[in-house]
Amino acid sequence: MSALWIATIGTSVIAFLLKYSGHSIPERFLSNPKIQRINTLIPIALLSALVGVQTLTEKSSLIIDHRLAGVGVAIITLFLKAPFPVVVLSAAITSAAIYNWF
């Protein structure tokens, strides 16, 4: 068996055990207000980190290009409380315009 298959099976077992342990946690632990607050913030933190990494890096180098302008416009439109489709479209249009013009 190759190292790739061992890694694949190993990560599958780990993923299964993590999911199984999540279902085995008692309800009283999950109903704690601190735990609920943390559970609501984890997806926000992970998505923010993903956007930051995808916007500011390419391979292993730090870059500043059209994507940063798109994220900047998205932040501004979110600050102005624009609807989500407006945020996405304005960021995409800004990023595409800067990409094509420069």
C-alpha cells in the first residue's frame, strides 16, 4: 500500500472520529452560552481567513492586485448596509475593471 493510500485512509478515519465525537457530546455542554457564542464565531473567522489568504497571496508570495480592490469595495458596501447581491456585484465589477484596465 502506498503512502498516499495510508494518508487517505488515515484522514478518513480521523474525520469520522471527529464527527462521531461531535454527536457524542452531551447537550448540557453544548447549551452553554460561551460554547454557543464560540460556535457562531468560528465560521466567520474561518471565512475571513480564507478570503484574506485568497486575496493577498499567490502560491507562496504576498501580492497586492485587483482582488484587494474588490474586497475593499465589498467592505465599503457592507459598511453602507447594501444588500448582499449588490456587495458581490460591486466587488466583482471593481475587480474585473481594474484587472482589464491595468
